[in-house]
Amino acid sequence: MTTFKGELELAGQKIPQTMKAVVNYAPRDYRLEEVDVPEVGPDEILIKVESCGVCASDVKCYEGAESLWGGGGSPMYVKAPVIPGHEFIGHVAKMGERAAQTRNLIPGDRVIAEQIVPCWKCRYCKRGQYWMCQVHDIFGFQKNVNGAWAEYMKFPVEALIHKVPVDIPERLAVLVEPLSCSIHAVERGRIEFGDVVVLAGAGPLGLGMIGPARRKTPSKLIVLDLNDRRLELAKHMGADLVLNPAREDVVARVLEITDGYGCDVYIESTGHPASVGQGLAMIRKLGRFVEFSVFNQPATVDWSIIGDRKELDIYGAHLGPYTYPIAIEFLDKGLVDMEGVVTHVLPLEDYESAIEMVHTGKESIKVVLKPGLVKGS
């Protein structure tokens, strides 16, 4: 480790002045460019990116979803130009002087930062509810906190940083962020012994919910998806029953399984508005409905089901507060099965192919971009 100019830098590692990065300028206007490697201030940390996943929200951002770009009454969420990427894993490359003194880190440590960058000053932050920060930034969506579709990225002083053991294989370590979100959604469902639980959606997030939900000992864990390949993996990962709504009446099937009462907990992670009504129809009276998805369009439902007919508990689930250490421990100790979720690893240059793979979802589950990977290798 070499000390110079008030910074700590990994010995023997030469940090270049420029790097390759994907830059989001507008919907469908993403460009691979050579940009400056971020400079770090006294409280900041430079990260050499190991790999970064492509999330469904990245695809929605690329497509120009009104909920992200503003429109239809939605506030502007994306602040371009910005480097996308929030499902990352990386190594400390350089530390500012104060960061080196205050953070329990050294150059070379493998780390992740939580997707949200809170202000630590608003009402929510002061109450420990940092994931609902009133004036927060989000890695990969706002230009002052660029993401990890790049060779390097910077952690600001406000970032929540966690060490990640080097023994966790990269194909699993890159799943810490989505797994953290999955764990939070499962926690919101307050699953009790013997509950019948339905997970709608077998994408990376839905699949990530299987292991944590299984550890809550439900009597039956049911996974729904339109993709048979994903359902097969869900079964392998611990689902008791997998159902394809394209081939059977899943509401009728769940009611049949539960003697006409319905499931106790329904967790929605498909991102499709039809899944909301489907869940309200199959959940029992006094059941618990958890909504996690980011939608491309508003979901319209009969709210009388929620109140007058069933008196349901409706919970939102946002990000992965306080669950990163749990996700890291689960992966490190093999307490949840996430093998097979990462299906494709592509070089940064193939970001458009990665976006398209996630958009169609036919052949892929989790697609990962790896800076430094040579195209064609």
C-alpha cells in the first residue's frame, strides 16, 4: 500500500486517467464512451468494478418509462447524463484521506454500496428509515452518483458500504443487491409458520425470494411465471409448486389447494399490472399483499376487494434496507441457493445486447456486464 497526496492506493495498480463507460443521455440514447476516471475527494472512495448486473429497472429506464423519466404526473427520477448500473460488486482502488481514516477498509477490499445514497439529514434518515430518504440519490440514475456500467465508479461520503468476502464466487456476489431487495420483500410479508405463500414472478428478484421465504417455513411455497425455464429453476431452488398462468387458471388452482380460502401471502414482483388483480383474487380474507415491482404503466384494480370484501394488509417493498449483511451471509454460508440465476456475462461493449436479453427474457435470467472482459472470449 502506497501513501501519496493524502490518498491510499492499491500498491502496484496503475489507475488510468480515462475509462470505458456506458452513458445514458436520454431514452434509447445510450453510448459507450471514453470518459475520465472519477477523482476522489477526502471522504470518497474509488472502486474498480468487478461486474454489474442489468436490472429490469435499467430496461425500463432505457425504454423511457414515465415513472422514471417523468410524465403522466410522475416526477423526474432520472437525471441524465448518467452512467447506469446499481447491481455491482467491486474492489477498493483508491481512498481519500479521511475515508482511509474513517472507513474500515483498505485498498483491495471487495465491497458493495447500497443502491440508495441517503442525505442523512431528513426526517426519515434521522429516524433510521434511510431507504425512504426524502432527498436521496440512487446509483446509476442520477448523474452525481454514477453507476457501474464502467471500469471505475466513485462512492460518496454518504454511501452505505459493505465488505463482501472474496470466497463468494463472482456469479453469486453480483447478486447481493437484488437478493437484499428480495429478503426485504419477504420480511414485509410477515410469513408465519404454515402459511401458503405465492411469489408472482420468477425473475432474479422472485427467484431470490424463494430461499428466504423457505426459511420462514411456509406450508406451501408457490411460484408463478410465464417462462417454463424460470419455473424449472424455481422448483430446483425450493418452490413446492410452480404454475404458469398462460396454461392454467392459477387463481382457481390456488383456491383449490387452500380449500377455497386463498393464499395467506402474495408477493408481486412481475412488473405487470395484471398480476396485481390476480393477487387480489387469490389471496384470502385478512391476507397480506406485498407489492415490489416497478411498473411501466399504472395498475387499475377494484379497491373494494382490499377493504370491504377482504380487509387486506397491503405492504410496499422498496430496496433492501438493513438486509445487505443478511444477503452476504446467506451467500457466504450457502444458506440460500442462487446458482443458475446468472445466465449471461457480457463485456461492456455489448450493453445493448444485454438490455435486449433482459427485455425479452426468453433465454436469460440475470445478465451481467463485466468491464475488462474481452469481446468474444
